[in-house]
Amino acid sequence: MENQQEQEYEYEYLGLMQIGYLLDKKAEELEEENYDGNEEIIVKTYEEASEICGYWAHGLALYYENQHYIIPFIEKQYLITIEHSDNVKPILNFADFYKNEKCSSKMIEYLELAIEKYQDSEAMIQLAAFYSTSDLHDYVKEYYFMAIERCKSVPMKKQFLEQRKLFWNENIKLIKYIDDYNWEKDNDIYRKLLSNGRTDDRINIYNNKIRLFTKLNNIMECGICYEIELNIDLKCGHCVCCNCYIITNDDPCPFCRIK
Ligand SMILES: [Zn+2]
Ligand SMILES: [Zn+2]
């Protein structure tokens, strides 16, 4: 009997969430239609959704953000969303909001929260990238490495392929970062990064290309970004700089379209 009651409660809860979801979708559709005079209905629909569950305040937060509403208004909706949410998305969006507002301390606060609550690798990578612009090398290393360890723990299954790709990209970025700044290479982080090549061929291939083309002194203008740097070859034989190699990997060659 007790079980049945619990179940009924759960169904009711699920039903309400479903209504919240539908209202949120409806508001999104109205937003897409984008004709004048819609604002009031859009806000009202989002509000109805968020009254059902605070999670749906996310739609309102994003809407206010797009409409350049006043900041405390947006912050309030994000805080409600985060309080009622069980996933990392609104926290990352909130951090992104502060990034656009050029408020670094708040951005850091929410990226750290995403790491603390969800061990989110994207937040780790964003923090590493942020600290690299202010030359705080120890933090850069710490966060890239954290992300790599995190991504490595992701299973090699189809639904996780994006994260595997991220792992590979970040691994190479960190090796390049260490090379660029001539950091001490005889350390655990570097050894671990290189040893990741054993579990992922692409890291090995990249490292071998760097070694070979450095020997060949293949420094030239990159056909993508026009920087004069060390160029390495793609599968088709065309050459690009290391940064563009990392970015374009898995895409067809930008010059001849061979994959
Ligand atoms: Zn380039
Ligand atoms: Zn090509």
C-alpha cells in the first residue's frame, strides 16, 4: 500500500515535470517565431514552467540574457535553476554568462562549482584556457591534467566518442603547451601525457610527426591561419601548423577535402 502511494506520488511528479517541459518547449517555439508583441507571452509561458519546477527557470535565464535584461534579473533565474537542477548545463551557462560580462571571478567560481559537483571536464578545460591567458602555468597544468585524467576514465563507447576526441585534443594541447614554454619534461605529468599515446594512436602519430618535421625544419606559412610555424602533414600530404592540425583533425583536409 505504501509502495503504491509512493508510486502515485512519483507519477504525479513526473506528470508535472512533463507539463513544465511542454511549457518550456512552447515558450521556445514562440521565441523562434520571433514577432513583435510576443515578449509578454513568452515571459509568461517561461514563468509558468518555472513555477512547476525551478529547473525550468533556465529558459527564462537564457531568454533574459538574449534580450539584454538587467544583470540581477538574469542572475536570479540562473540561481533558481542551479538549485533545482541535477545536471551541469545551467552551471556552465552561468559561467559563460559571467565570461561574456567579463567578470572573471564569478566565472571561475561557477566553473569550479561544475568541477566540484559534476567533475565536468569542459569546465576544467575552460579554466586551463583562462589561466593560460594570464600565464598562470601551474593552474594551466593542473586543470588540463585534471581534464585529461577525467576524459581518460570515459569508456570507449560510441556515445562517449565526443569525450574521447576531447581527451585526445586536450592531451596534445597540453604537450604543445609544455613544449612551447620549455617546461621541465622529466616530470610525472609529461610522462603520463606521452604514455597516453599507448592507449590512443593519434597521440603517437602526432608526436612522431612533430619529431620528424622538426628534424626537417619544416617551418613555413600555414595555409589556414597564415602563422609562420612548424607545419606537419595531414593524411593527404598537405601541411598545416600544429594548432590547425589539432583543430581540423577528423575533418576533411581544407585544401583537397580528403579525409
Ligand atoms: Zn595554422
Ligand atoms: Zn589535402
